[in-house]
Amino acid sequence: MALFELTLILLLIAVALTAVSRWMEVPYPSLLALAGAGLAFLPGAPTIEIDPELALALFIAPVLLDAAYDTSLRDLKRYRLSLALLALGAVVFTTVAIAVVGWKMAGLPIAAAIALGAIVAPPDAVAASAVLGQFKVPHRITAILQGESLLNDATALLIYRISVSATIGAVMLKDAVPVILLSTVGSVAAGYLFGRISLIALTRIEDAASSTVVQFAGTFAVWIIADKIGLSAIITIVVYAITIARTAPRHMSARRRVSTYSVWESAVFVLNVLAFVLMGLQARSIVGRLSGEGQGDAFLFAATVLAVVIAARLVWVLGYVAVMRWFARFDSEDKRRDAPTFRGAVLVGWCGMRGLVTLVAAFALPAGFPGRDPIVLAAFAVVLGTLVLQGMSLKPLLRRLNFERDTTIDREVAQARVAIMQAALDVLSRKTSAAAAVVREQYEAQRLVAENPEDAQAATEYDRLRLYAIKRQRDTLEELRRNGTIGDEAYHRLEEEIDWSELAASPAGRFQPLTT
């Protein structure tokens, strides 16, 4: 019971801090991790140990699936070179740089030093999503950072598994090729297979609540099965989510879809805020494991690792952008315009916040692993340091870089809206009834708004009158419940119907009901 009460308290604190982060205009993971670290050193603060396997399945699997579900395959293909250079190149470059530091400065065996590099190399998908959700970032950079966050953990954890096995003598580094092939090709195939099986199950379930439960259970099951059979759970989940995202929406009713999306949004938010608070709470136990005489050296080592992690990403990103821009000089003018900019490179390089995967991988090291305590401290320093230093300085950096307003998504939405409204008008043109004429008028109004998104006068009187009538409908519905004519179940069902009618009558949320 104490754990349940503590979880509720932490969740409420996290929600309050999230509101503060919006007011301060800083990413909420930064504030939550810092607050968790502060709480850890208060007298009587709880000691919560993170089980590595449970943490990855509970916190990473659903969040990663949610991010992968919304990922555009078009953008992954369009920016594939940048994604490969980040998800593969940046991870390997950072791993090598940190391995040199661990080998030279801390005297770690080379395989153990590589494991440290792999632990701190991958930026966190959760932190990246939180940052991108709170700030207006150019679409190209958003797409690249989102795509990178889905794939870099797989690269890092693969290197991590091989190096840890080599350190404890379970496998030789030269025998790593079969492991790499199994973790990539096998994971992609398994993710697609699990996705197809899940689609068969989801299309046969009509109840929204049951469907949502099956989705969460399926996500955890896919992660656990992939991990148990030696596959990359991250790659498997990403492919699984993309497979479902391309097909499932056409096989779900609108009511199920709205309900499912709402539940997932809330659940992912809860998992995010708890994960970052719990990360901060590990501070006291990590520091307490270090012996008194070696604490100074351990803290110096951790600070050096943090500095090298930040510098390595910036050097890599700025370096490959410089090379890409040099090659773009020999291309056509259109391709030169599409070349990455140094302003974008600075932002991508600075958006390297680490998160739960880094900390969990450090905690998962075997008890007798060489240099385990300094490695765990370095991992925590990298997580907290990048979240605080980079996360809290992101808003001033964006102001300094002064990106032009990106209207890519707005233009795509407007173009698609016109097309779907015209499709509805075309199919209704063969209908001649009075009801069809009314429906055509509605679609004509919506198409007019879509064609003139900046014109506040584009709405017809039709939408305004509907909103006027809807306001009266709400008043009547409230009165029917108040006088006992209907119960709450009927009230909420009708309330939902009126809500959808209001949304349909308010394109882009721009129109307000008329007053009586």
C-alpha cells in the first residue's frame, strides 16, 4: 500500500511540475529529473530501486510504440541519409570517444569501456518527443530527431550487449556478426509478423475498452517475447508499430479510434512523468555506493564523460553537415536549397538529451562488472546533465537561431482538406434529394474554408447557425438532466453526439457560437 500511495504522490508532484515547465518554457523531462534528484537528498526521502528489465518493458515499450505509430514512412525515406548518420554514425562515434576516455582515464578494460560508450551514446526517444512537442521546431529537424530516436537505442543496446558479453567472457568480439544479423533482420521480420497477428485480433474486437487493453497487452508481450528470444526489442516494437499504423485505422470505428487515442495519450504522459521523476530519485543511491576516498575521482570522471558526450555529438553533426553541404555545391539549385543548414545542425546536435534507456542499461550491468559504480555514476551524470544543461537552454537557443516559421504541415493539411471535401462533393453530385442538398451545402462551406485558411470571412452562415443551435441543444440537455427526465448515461451519450456536431461545425476551431 505504501508503494501505491508513494506513486500517487509522485504522479501529482510530476503533473504540477509539468505545468510549471510549460510556464517556464522548458522541457518537462528536465524539470522532473532535476526535482527528482533534489527530492532524493531530502531527509526521509524514499529509496526506489529500478528493476532494469521491468523499467524497459514498462516505460520504454509503450512510449516507443506511441512515437513509432505516428512516424511518417515518407519522412524516414526522405531523410534516410541523415537518419543513418545519426542513428548509426553518431552512436558509434560517441561510443568510441567515450570508450577512449574510460580506457585512458578510468583504466577500464577495452570491452567495459565500449559498454560505457554504448550506455551513454543514444539520445532518448521520450526526451526528444517531449522537447519537440513543447517547441515549434522546423519540420525537417522534427522528422530527423523523431526518426533518430526510434533507431539509435537499438544500435547502442546491440553494441552494449556484445561488449558486456565480451567483458564477462560469454562471447568474443569477433563472434558478433551473427548476433548483429539476428538482432536486425530477425527483429524486423518478427515485428512485421507480430503486427499482422495483432491486426487480426484488433479487427475482431468491437468494444473500445477491450481493444485498448489488448493493444497495451500486445505491446508488452511483443517486447518481452523479442527480448527473451534474443532479438532487439526496440527494432521489433518500432516495426510492429509501423505495421499496425499503416492498416489499423481503416479497420477501426471512429468511436474506438477516438477512445483508444485518448487513453494512449494519457497513459504515455503518465509513464513519461513517472520515469523522469524516478530517474532523479536514483541520485542518492548512486552516490551512496561510491567509497569515500574514490568519490572525487568518480565525480571528475562523470563530468568528463558528460562533456565528451555533448561535444562528440556536436562535432559529428556539424562535421557531416559540412560534408553534405560541400557535396551539394555540385548539385542542382533545388538540391542545394534542400541541403541541411548549420543552424539546423546546431539544433540537432544540441537536442541530445539522454534518458531512461541510458540509466537502465547502466543498472543492468552485472554485479562484478569492472568499474560498475563509476559507470553508473557517469550514466546518471550524463542523463541529468544533458536534460538540465541542454533541455533548459533549448528555448534561448531556438530564439538565437531564429528559424523561419515552418508551414509544411499546415500546407499539407490544407491541400488534403480541399481534396477530401471535393471528393465528398463529387460523390454527392449524383444525389438530388433535399437532404443531399443540405449535406452538399455543408461540404461546400468546409471546402471554402479549406481553400481560404487565412480568410476569417470564409465561413458561411450555415456553420454559424449550427453552432447557435448547438448552444441551445446543450442548454436543453442540461435542463433535462437537472429535472430528472434523463439519467447520466443518456446525458453523456447525447453530450458526446453534440460534441462531435460542434467539432464538425467548427473547422480549425475558428468559429464561436452566436450569443442569444
